[in-house]
Amino acid sequence: MKPLVQLHDVRRFRGLLFDIDDTLTTGGKLTVEAYAAMERLKHAGKIVVPITGRPAGWCDHIARMWPVDAVVGENGAFYFRYSSGKLTRRFHDDDQTRANHRSRLQAIGKRIVDQIPGSALASDQPYRETDLAIDFCEDVPPLPLETAERIAELMRGEGLTAKISSIHVNGWFGSYDKLAMTKQLFAEIFGCGPAQLQQEFVFVGDSPNDSPMFAWFDSSTGVGNVSRFAGRIETPPKYITRGAAGAGFAELAAHLLRDG
């Protein structure tokens, strides 16, 4: 990973895409510094889009209330966009498919929690439309990453796609991910093809579930705490900030706007 100062020609970038937990937030909190960085990007005319594993219930609020242009949630299960007083909700799966999956995910979640001492269903699980989130680090005493990997193995054994974030292990039926839905959002809403998206936008994240984004974006970036997962991310980001979490996000935003 190269230091952020080596990311040059920043005027070419049209916007910033970013993970939320431990990328935008710090210790579970959205700091003034990080929120102000989002505001500055938006006011500068940049396209600002969180790409998160957080649930539909949160993403409804984020799309409506935050200084963002849209949000991709539940690891690529949907995008929401609030514009002209209307919320657009675009899901990968139809209503009936999601309902069928939820009942199966509930049973799988119970089996996994019973097998992994100290784990729990994520506190935001009731607000999810499409996936199962097992908490290993947010509202439970932190479990080692090896335990998170064991949870992911159990999910895959149940036929789920499984990804590890900084706080949860997420599992869902289907092969979609953050990158697939991001491409769909930008094609449908912003009229932006894959080549433009890849070259003209920066993605920043911090954990293994961001690996498809790190691999695909030409200027993918990790906040400083991404080093926690050294050797556990299939494809690491190309650049890294000095600061961790929200401070690293603000550092990247300032870098992107320094010639603006």
C-alpha cells in the first residue's frame, strides 16, 4: 500500500465512496470531523456515497438525512437514493424472495450463535431486509479474528455468501456484493459506466468485506486501521491514510479537495 500523498492528480476524481464502520466512524461514533468532511465534499460538488454492510433501516435514515447522494447497504443487497423529496429503494431480490430468505436466515443465525460462545445476533438485525449479521466485536466482548473466520465458515456451510467486517460477520443468499450493486447504482442513477466509475472515483474502507472494492477501483484507499487485517484481505487497497477510522476519512477528503 502506498501512502496517500502518492495519490496524485486529484482533480480528476468526481466523488468518494466509503465504508461506514471504522472507516467513517471512530469507535462506533460519527465524529464532527468526519461528518464535516462529508459536507465539504458534497458542497464541492463531489458525488458522496456510503457503501456499507449496515441494515436497510439505517440506510433509509442515511439516504434522507446525511449529506450523501445515495447509499448501498447490506453488502450490496440494495441502494437507496433520496431526491426531490422521494426515497427510491432498489433491491437485488424481489419482496417474496427476501421474505423467504429472512425465515431461513433466522434459523441459521440461531444455530451459529449456539455454536460460537460469546457471539450474538447483531443488535441491528431486526432492521435488516436481506442478510444475517453475527456480532463478534460491536456489542459483545471482542472475539479474535479467528473466531470471526469460523463464523464465516459456518455461514458458507449453510450455503451463504459470507464476509467479515470490522464488527460483524455478514451472510446472505446470492452472489451479489458491494461492487455489483455500486456498478448498478452508478449506471442507473448517475449514467456512469464501469470504466468511468473505476477511474474517476475513490473508494475507502477498512476490512475484508471491502476486498472486491479495493481490487477493482484504481485508486482504492484504506484508512490506517486497515493494517489490523494485514494478510487477511484478499486484495488490499492501493493507498493508505496516516490517520485511522474517521480521522483517516477526513484526511482523504482533505486530500481530494486540496486542489479544488
